[in-house]
Amino acid sequence: MSGYDERPAIDVIRALENRVALVTGAASGIGRATARRMAEHGATVILVDRTADALPGALEDLPAGAHRTVTLDVTDEAGWIDVARTITDEIGHLDILVNNAGFGTFRSIADTTLDHWRMVMAVNLDSIFLSTKYLLLLLAKSPTGGAIVNMSSIRGIAAAANTGAYCAAKGGVRMFTKATALECAALGNGVRVNSIHPGHVATPLTAGAHASEEGQRALLADTPLGRKASPDEIADAIVFLAGDGSRYMTGSELIIDGGSTAQ
């Protein structure tokens, strides 16, 4: 015996065939692109977002399939319990969990209220704890081995001024990912857990951050490749982490930042 995985090469065109994926923040931006890419690769997708009005449009982006939408505030524990119960009753397992929902603001520490700090933590970090807690058993039942992809940021690795709450939350995502990966490996439940760390991405959420000429100059100075990423470029990396092409990766962090953190 060779001692390593000798499965055949991956079919990258249908890499997620017959798998069920849940994507949070799926109504726009990276989440919407990820849901579409996963469906294009063969997955059945559960699109989760708190913005009910935007979910039908995101669903229409997907190729035909048994996809569904769920309106959920990802900070709501009872909501996650309901989602887990529904998947258990109607599907029986979950193959992929993409914790994408999140947001950030530019505020000095002095100008950050405790309520705002707690809101940033709740959306970016608490939500990942809740989804993992209530969906992990379903992921462990995946016949292909479950995969969790947690959305962190380059701000979970390299800090910036006036982003204290966001840096703390995304740094927490990075370390929670590693702790979860080690726990799953020790349990032998087949679930891999990795984090993804985008740099500047062109999404509706970030549209105003670099709208000014000064903001554009700052973006170019911070990004050696000289542009923002598209949501599809991040989504393609998430598909990789969710599929068999990354089957020996767990507890890892994938940085997609145009070279920002290499400086």
C-alpha cells in the first residue's frame, strides 16, 4: 500500500455533482457568485440570506435544479436549529457549508460603540459558530465527506487602521476554522474545514469604500495586481476548497488578494 489517496483525477467540470451545498449571504456579491458556481459544478444549493426580496433573483441565476432559498438572520440561533431540522427531515445530510455572510465598517476604536462591536462579531463570527454547531452532524453524514469553507479576509491576517472590530472578527474566523478542523480530524468524521481570505473585491457591499479618487489610489497602492477581484474569482476558489481537488486540505487558509499581503 502506498499510504496516500489514489483516487482518480478530479472532473473539474462537474466537481460537485450530486452534492448539497448551503451558502449564506447568497443574495448578492460573493455569496451569489458562489451559489451560481456551485450549481454550475453540479451541486444542489440552499441559498440563505436575510434579504428575502433579493433571493428569488439569485435563485434565477442558477441552472435548473432542486435548489431552494431560506430567509434567515444568520445570528439567530433558533433559525439555525430550524434549518438543521429541515435539512434532516427533507434531505438527510449536507455536503458543503459556505459561511459567507459578513460585513465591515471603517470606524476608529474611539468611535466604535459596544453595540456596533457586538453586531460585527455576531454577523461575522457568531454566525459561523452557530451554523457549525447545528450543521456539523449533517456534514458528518455526507457520503463524500463534508466540507466547510469560512469567509475570513486579509484583515484576519494583516490589520489596518480603523477596522478594529472587523479585524478581530475575521481573525476569530481564521482561528475558529483551525480549531474546528482539528476537532473534526480527531473525531474522524470526514469533515474538512478551511478559511478563505479575499482582499479587495468588487461587490455591492464594498462599492462605496473606494468610490473616491483618493480611495482608488489607496486600492491600487494596496494591491500589486492593480485591481479589485471579481466575485467569481473568489467563488472559484471556494468551489476548489469545497470539492475533492482540495481533499488533503484542512485547517488551511487560502489568500486571494492580488498580492496585498505579500508586501
